[in-house]
Amino acid sequence: MQRRTFFSGAAMAAATAATVSRSALAGLPEIQSAGSAATGAPLAPPDGRGYTPVVTLNGWTLPPRINAGVKEFHLVAEPVLREMAPGFVVNMWGYNGQSPGPTIEVVEGDRVRLFVTNRLPEHTTVHWHGQRLPNGMDGVGGLTQPQIPVGKTFVYEFTARRPGTFMYHPHADEMVQMAMGMMGMWVTHPRARHPAIASVERDFCFLLNAYDVEPGSRTPRVATMLDHNIWSWNSRVFPGIDSLNVRLGDRVRIRVGNLTMTSHPIHLHGHEFTVTGTDGGPVPPSARWPEVTTDVAVGQMRQIEFVADEEGDWALHCHKSHHTMGAMGHGLPTMIGVDQQDLVERFQKLVPGYMAMGERGMADMGAMQMPLPENTQPMMAGNGPHGPLEMGGMFSTLKVRRGQKAGDYSDPGWYRQPPGTQAREWTGTLAEPVRPVAASAPADAPAAASVRKPAGHAHH
Ligand SMILES: [Cu+2]
């Protein structure tokens, strides 16, 4: 088998269209592997059927081999190195060179054959989350099939019966294999115009995933149940997550799947959206309502849509604020208002370069060049056009530009706001605050408001 490095969607599409001999079709489809965490170009429909292909953030779409009308894919489960952000590389398990694995993109009614080769050090399976399929193709090790042993290849085959957004992941030693990054997305486009599925100009997808990577280490801790410290989209953390670049007026769809162990309220600035689809399929238009945040629970998928009709750089992020942070010590105390100067001087005698954290909040940490253990993503990172962004984890931007060309997904750079449209300092004199006069207060009223707190938690 030949191994090839993935370069671009266009190159892949060309490779797919190349003539393949009949004897070659009897063998396994060649292994296609991604060498980097760059966002791959959308893969033009390989059989000429019209749909807007998806763009997988910091991921790519696996080109099929078409064999007598069947779309064939070859997934290789294997250890990979994933660069989660520039300079932060983690040992993971994934598919075809990356975690997550490549996106599988087909059309409703397509016959699909998936070869899965196991190059992990233990057995695995692939479960096709959300799909209608014969029971024996559901990929639950022990229940619907024997596990795929180390070194072996299994074949899954079924018809993509309903359009929608799906995920794939192992149903074998799941806690370990998903904690190590084994997952991917699957998009099935409708075969014809569908009353509940709009055609869009931009279609993005990504998975929410989470890891527990101890600062200074390179391998996720697989026994962590809830207390993960790296919150990622497609195994990338801000500022390593690419922006979603669209043209002003585009109808945009974003498909978000959650394979972490907690829910993520995904929030978009500057626009309202509707949830147009879930794992169960398209939401009937009469059942939709506007939102600016949608919670994506564990094991769920949410598909949101909106018209990008406001120019600018709009934040798109999880609204749990610790999910937009990088790794931090779990025991970090709140130090706001605590004068640490005396302590700092004493510590600096013992630990040269010691810095106090958080006396005025934690914003200083975004600008500080704190010495960090090797291979550790800072808690807050990234610089914008107006200073440090003080973000990490599940954060990116929707960049809406008048001048973005149709089909151009490249980053247009930072938005230049028209003069007079940005928040600015007010330089007048500050008046004394006006306080109400308590002239008619009863004589026995307390002089100042007081709050009595319960002495313990026993009374709650
Ligand atoms: Cu979150």
C-alpha cells in the first residue's frame, strides 16, 4: 500500500478522478493521510452532484474511491501527533494522520463502503453515530461485531439513508480511545431539494473535544472522567483554531458535534441563528426559534444557520468561560484584592523569577511572558488588532467581509472598523455619584446595609 501526504483538496479531487485499474479496485483504497492541522480546501463533489461541500475547521475531507457506483473510504486508526496550537504538540490516537479523523462527505442514497485498518496497540471498532444502518454495521464491539484486532482490516457497508450531520468514533475501550482523540465527522447532503434543508454558501463543521494534558507533558491522561483541562475544537485550541471566513450576505451553516463529557453553550456574536438540524435530522421550519447561543450536550450535534449580514470579526465561542482558557493548575486560588507584594519578595528569594498571579484579576496573564513548562499552552493567548485576546480553548472568529470572493475561504486578516464606530475612551469630568437621601428612615434602621450570611452549608 502506498502512503501519501495530503496537500490540498484540489489535489485530492484530481487524484480521485484519475483512472484506476480494475485490479486495483479489487484491493484496498490507497491510504490518504493528512500531514498538518491546516484547514483543507473543500472537496468538490467527486461525482459532479451539486452541493456546497463542507469545510472542516483545521481538518479535511477524505476523498472517496468510486468503485462500481460505491463510494469507498479507507480509515486507518493509528497513533498520531497533533499540533493543538503552534508549539503545543500532543500524542494522540486518530485516523489517517490526524485527530480528528477526516470528514466523510456523501449524498443521501449513496452506497458507502468503509475499510477500517487498525494500527493501534489495542483492538477498536468504528460506530457511525446517528446513522440508519443494518444492525451489524453499527460498530459496537462485542454487541454487533467482534472487535477489530490489532493489524486487521474490517469492512463496513451501508446506504447513507438520511441527510444530516453525523459523527464517528470507536465503541471499543471508548473512554481511552476518545480521550486520545479518536473521532470524526460525517456529512450526508440531501439528494434533491429538501423542504427543511436550505442551500447555503458556506458550510463549516467541527467537533468539540477535550483532553487532560498535564502542563509539561505530551500525552493525555486517559483515566480523567470530567476534569479535563484542554478544551478544543477539532483537537485545536485558540489561537490555533482557524477563523470562519465568509462573504457579507452569505447564508452560513455551522455543524457542531460534541464528543466531550460536558455540554458546551456555543455562542455567536453579532448575528441571530436558528438550529436547523440535530442528530435526528432537519428541524421542521415551524419548530425553529432564534438564538444567539445553543447548548450542545454530550453526544449531540447541532446545526446552526444564519445570514452573515454584519461585517466584522465576530467572536464564536463556548460560553463556559473556563472552556476558553488553556491549562491551569486546578488549585489556583482567587487572589483579587489580596496584597501579595510581601509574599512575592519572600518567594523570589527562593524561586528567582516568581510572579504573583491575579491580584488585579487575571488579565495581566494574557500579556505576561510567564515561564511555562515545555509543551504547555498558556492559559490565555492570542493577539488581536487591539491587544491580547486573553482567550484559549474553544474560541474562534467569524470573519464577515464584503470583499470576500465566493468560494474563497482564506483569512482576510483583521477587520478595519469604519472611523467613529469603535468603543472609545470618554474624557469628560466624572461627576460625583448621586446617592438617595435616607431622610425618612425609621430611627431603628441600621446605618448601612448589612447582609447576614448563613454560617455553614448545613441550612441549604
Ligand atoms: Cu464549553
